[in-house]
Amino acid sequence: MNARANTEREIVEEHIKVEQKRRRCLMCGEMFDSFGPGNRICKKCKSKQAWRSGA
């Protein structure tokens, strides 16, 4: 069982590595380290009130 868990974990870690890359933030236009195609807003912009309020 443990060997299977390690294999699944390795698969997930490899998938994450493939998806990670530098992308341009859709709010401010700055480049940032994205963790996948669904991560298009940088941390700085996500911390702003406009993002948190849904504006």
C-alpha cells in the first residue's frame, strides 16, 4: 500500500511541476510564478480589497 501511495504522490508532484510556470497577472500585468493554468492573478493583486470583494 505504501508503494502505491508514493507512486501517486510522485505523479501529482510531476503534474504540478509541469503546470508551474511564469505567467502574466490578468489584473496588473506583472509576471509571477503560477501554479497552473487556473492561477492567473498574482498574490499581490489577490490581497487587494477589489479582488476580495469581487469587484
